[in-house]
Amino acid sequence: RTPLDPRTLLDLDQAHVWHPYGPMPGTATPLLVESAAGVRLRLAEPAEGHRELVDGMSSWWAAIHGYGHPVLDAAVRGQLDRMSHVMFGGLTHEPAVRLAATLVEITPAPLQHVFLADSGSVSVEVAVKMCLQYWASLGRPEKHRLLTWRGGYHGDTFHPMSVCDPKGGMHRLWGGVLPRQVFAGEPPAGFDAAVDEAYAAELADLLERHAGELAAVIVEPVVQGAGGMRFHSPGYLRLLRELCDAHDVLLVFDEIATGFGRTGELFAAGHAGVAPDVMCLGKALTGGYLTMAATLCTSRVADGISRGEVPVLAHGPTFMGNPLAAAAANASLGLLLDQDWRTEVKRIESALRTGLAPAAELPGVADVRVLGAIGVVQLDHPVDMAAATRAATRHGVWLRPFRDLVYTMPPYVTGEDDLARIGEAVVAAAAAG
Ligand code: PLP
């Protein structure tokens, strides 16, 4: 194999490789990453004078322990020596069983059963399937719709798209073929804000009117991620729990982005002290090493499905429970839970509060907000992605602004100097974008 030089690789990339939400052929040239270690991405060629960039994105919420962590590396290598994959139908193995048992232990108590899915979107598909199958099994197939609030993002396969924000591109493209769901308004902004009475009444009214056809309510708890990086009061989660119980509707929390400490609680549901009937996890589950997600449900849901005409959960992907990914997840959870992750997340929160504060003084900035290890600068106009990314890169930091947002969620292992640098880069990107 002859090594390919960077120029050739980038030409081939543009000609043949789709990137997330990208055109074909590619137009913007991606940065070519050669390796990653700690919190740094090493580029094949310098960008804006930097060969290494501090990763302000944790590879989209996933790499909470940074890259090339010796414990994670050893876990995956050790598993590779035993087996990289076996089918999960009729077979099982320690990494998957151990992972499921740990997830049951650390998530809210009623969640007892775990489906190991291959990606976040698939885990949401599985969650929807669990809910629809639950009601069908109980002889209520008319309860097949979902209620969500606007401004959400749940993934890009069809059921997840149907509960993404209806103003977004998903619905513009696919409105005609997506399952038709019930939408409440966006939850009022502000983690510390009091529950808005009018909004609470809107939720109550929608639940009451649609209960007969609703299988479940699905929301991102406390932080809406890719739909707009909005924070809302945990009070709305308590309200949804009450309304779902009152109207016999299941409650699904999509914790794919918020899970594993990112918001300052191990799971965002913890801010509200409520348990959903179904919970989706992904992203940081494997510390960002390998693709794996999980859907957990209560015994009520599992027992309901078991009583149906088809008494099995009708889902089973080829790579379900992949041992390498499960080994990475076990190691990542071990690392997280054995350390004082709460203090680390608080440390990042306070560094981001300090670092992002100057952005509030910039013209064109609508809001600056921080929660846990998440920092957001919202502009009053669409961001110029290329200019904002270049400005961050000039500070030696990797950011991926979108829509009207410049934001960061650094790995938990990011040191003080690098956090300060990320803060400067976010402010510079907001100024340039
Ligand atoms: N749900 C939420 C809350 C997400 O943030 C994402 C990804 O950004 C998904 C679901 C989809 O996960 P994946 O991209 O792994 O399919």
C-alpha cells in the first residue's frame, strides 16, 4: 500500500465521500486529521498556522476522556485478542452483559432492560418501536403517535426525524412521508427559570386531547442539542411525568447528548428527579471510541411487549452488542465512575463561564449560556461557518459552529490552559461569525 499524500486524500474525499449533511461533490475542504491524543487533534497539514488543535467538540459530545486514553486503548486491545465480534442471536458474552448490568445500576431505578443498538438514531428507533409495540401488544394499536416539543433533535432515520424540530430541513424535505406527530411549542428557555404556567397548560391540553392516539412523549431532557443548544427547566420534565401518568402515555428521555455527566448530573433526568419509561443513550457511552448506543426500558414496557401476539421485541441488528464497543463502554464507564466526575464537570463549567463571558459584550450576540460542560454563544444572525471556524482554528481550537450558534463541549480531561484557549476561540469565532 503506497501512502497517499494529503492533497490526493482530500481530492478523493471531495470526489467520493459524503460528510454529515454535506453536498456531493464536497465543496468545503475538511481538515485532514492524522492522529488524536489527549485533547488534541493532529492535522496532516497546518491550518491557520496550527498543526494541532484542541478539540472543543469532544467529537460531538462523545470523547469525554479525550483520545488515546491508555485505559480505553488497553480495554479495546484486550478485547481484540479475545474476539472482535460474534452474532448476538443465540450467543452472548461478558462485555455486553457487564455493560447492560452497569447501565441498569446507574440509570433511574425503574429502567431494568437494555437493548444495545448501533447508533443514537437506531436507539431512538428502538425506543419508538418499544412504545408502539407495547400499546399494540395491549390491544391499543391506535396509540401510535408521539408528542414532542419543538426545537428537538433525535437523529436522522425516519422516526427520529419525525420528532425533530418541524421548522428544520428534515421536515422541509420529508414532511410528506414522515409519520405525523404532535408538537408542543419550544420549552421556555432557561435552566433556572420558573415553570411557565401558560406553557404548562399548553402541554396539559395537548396531552389530554391526544392521549387516545399517543404512544409516548419523547424529549431531550434539560438540554436540546443539535436542534438549537437550548436549556430549559427540569420542572417541565416533572410536569411531563405527571401528565404522562395521568393520561396513560409513555415517557421517553433521549439522553444521547446529555448522558454521562455532561449537564452536571450523571443523567439529565437527575436534575428533575424523575424516571422515564424508556431512555436512549449513545455518544459518550463508549467514550467516543466505537459506535454503540443503548435503549433502556422498564419492566412495565417489557412485560407489555411480552404479552403481545408477537411476544418479542422486533429488532435485532447484525452488530448488536459488539464486544469491542461494549469493552470500550465498560472501560469508559469505569473511568468516569471511579473519578470525581462531578468536580471535573463543575471545573469546566466555571472555566466556560469565565471564558465565554466577554462574548456577551460583542455586537450581534443574542445570548451566552453555560450548563455543566456545555458553553453556548447564540448570535442574532446565521453564523458564517467558514469565518467562525477559521477564527477558532487561528486560536488552535477545533469548533463546529452551526445555524446561529458557536458552542463547545470539551472533553472532561481538558486542562485549565486549554479551557482558557477554548474560551478565547469561542469568543473569536462569535466575533468573526
Ligand atoms: N438524539 C440526540 C439527542 C442527539 O444529539 C443525536 C445526535 O446528535 C442523536 C439522537 C442521533 O445520534 P446518532 O448521530 O449517533 O445517530
